Amino acid sequence: MINPRLAVFNTQPPHLYFGGVERRIIEVAKRLTNEIDTAVYSGTKGGFKKTVSFNGTRIVPCFSTDALFPLDNWVFNRTISHAFDRIKADVNEAHAVSGYGFLKALRKRDVKVPFIQTVHGVLADEYVQAVQSGALSFREKLANLLMWRLSRLEAESARNADIVVTVSHYSLKRIVQFYGVDEAKIRVIPNGVDPEKFKPAPVGDEVKRRYGLSNRQVVLFVGRLIPRKGLTYLIEAAESVIKEKGDAAFVIVGNGPLRNKLASQLEMVNLSRNFVFLGDVENRVLPALYNCADVFAFPSIQEGQGIALLEAQATAKPVVAFNVGGVKEAVLDRESGVLVERGSHDKLAEAILKLLSNPSLRKRMGAKGREFVLSNFTWDICAQRMLRVYREALSA
């Protein structure tokens, strides 16, 4: 029997970029190689020029640019719409705004091939949350204007798709609210984590020495350095934490446009020595960094779910985060972590200090977090649920 063919559209090639979207594409496809013949159509970014096979999945370059996301996304969508006749699949799936061009071509030609729109963080929600946060710089206002434009494209795709998949019940509600999509065609399938990769493990002294963390308590953050991730709140919280834990290290993994602004903020409050910026790190390094941590801090002010929350809990690390969005579904408050009032750096600091000062509480919450993730948020679970969606689309 020939497996159904799935075409997945994503502007960034998932074997070269390691964001949450890209990880989901690769991890799901890898687990369904015996059930689904997946081809991923991605933009020509990061030097991606030739079709490759990655973990049993074919990844095909489609011309974009390697410039700012809105431009390369627009070029990528033009490319896949013009390549309509050459992309043969039984089911199509697009992530965020990476497939609206192909969907328009499908509808224009009245081709009855099912189309699945996967929405991660609802872009319209991100736009609204940024506006409500206030005090945006000119650059941030421009970025938010682009976000609004992209959210219109995401809304159109969600309304025109046959099935919409999203990562949390919070995101489902926002899709209905902002995009006017019928709830009956939305399926909630959370992202996952590989519990064999992200698991508790002893950390050698060499790893801690490499990052300047020897004999220091570590608060870890993993994510993009963008406004909605709330790093300014973490810096404000750190001022209080360091008054009691003077040698605590705040390790920041990830990169983004706020890097220089955050460094300036740290210099102003004389905390530069307590923060370690590692930038983007290779996937193979991440588990060791989680295992270096005593507490995982995630001060995001808007989040559809947050894969980093799952990775931290899988590694048996207690979480401190704001009680917002999909975070409330990804963390068990007072069991696997502590969720505090959005925007309260005082509450954030209080929760971090409580955990840093209580090893038995950290251990108990960490164990509960791993148990929670193993039961609800593995890539195996995600892949099997996506397989049911693909079959549903094929049978419609």
C-alpha cells in the first residue's frame, strides 16, 4: 500500500533552523515515516539550495530571500503558488503564514485537495498584547505593524483551510475570537518534547566551567530575545534576587533584536556580571544547559504554548513564569512550577528566590514536571494525534 503524500510549507528550512515550528515539523515527520510520505517545501534561507533527505523526510528548496522575514515570506509564497502544478500531494499543511500563496492557488483553481493550517502563537493576539504593553520603540512599533499585516494573512488562511490545528486551548479561543473561525474545525494538538533527549542527567564540572557557572546557582531562560518574551521583567526581578543571592547566574540562551537593548539595561543597573548571554546554541548542547539550571524562568507576556517550558520540565527543572495564555496549560501551577501575575517582576523575583532557597521543593516540582510532560507532551503523542488529523482530512 502506498502511503499518502503530505506537503508541508514553512518559510524556514527545518533542518537548518531550530525554532518551535521547525522542531515540530521534523519531529512529527520523523515519527510518521512508515505512515505518511512527507515533503517539506521551504525557503532558500541559510544557504539551503538543494533538496535533501533529513531523518527520512525530503526537504525541497523553494526560492525566497535571506532577508527580513516579511520579505522572504512574501517571496516564498509567490514561489510556491507558481509551483502549484509541480507540488503533488494528497494533503497540504502550512505553518503560520508560510502557505497562504499555495492555499489561494488551490481555491482559485477549485482543486479539492485538503489543506491544514497549523497556528502556533496567534499573530493577532501577539499584536494586541504588544499594543497593550505600551512604550514601544520606533523599531518595535514597525515590527508590530508587520505583525498586524501577517495576522491578516494568517486569519485568511485559517478561515479558508479545511482543518485548523493549534497548540493550546488558549490559542483555539483566540483563533475563534480574532479570526472568526468555526470552532468545530479546530483541533488542539500541543507541541512535544523528546524525553530521552531532555532528561535529568549529572552535569560535569567541565560544562559549568565552560560557561562560568561553577559553584553558582543558575536561573535559565531559553527563547527569542523579542519583546513578548519579557526579558526586561527578568532583569528587574534579578535586581531583587541578586540582593539575596549575589553570585546567582542568569543564563540567557537565544538571540534576537533586543540583545543590545538588554545589555544596556543590565549596564545601567550594574548586573552585567550576573548575566551570561550564550546566543543560539546547537540542539545537542541544550540538554546539558537545562541540567545546569536550578530554576527555569520564562517571563513571556504572551505564549501559545512554549516548547522551552516542556523541555525544562522534561529535564526535571521547576518553572517560574507569568500566568498567561498557553503557559497555564503547559505548567502545573504550584506542582511543577510557580505561575505569577503577568508583568509583576516582584512576584517573579519572589518565586525564583523561594525555589533557589529550597532544594527539596525544586526536586519535588522537577519530578512532577517530568511526570506531567511524559503523560501529555511528547513528540510521540503529538505525531499520533497529527496522524489522526491527516486521516481525517483524507477521508473528508
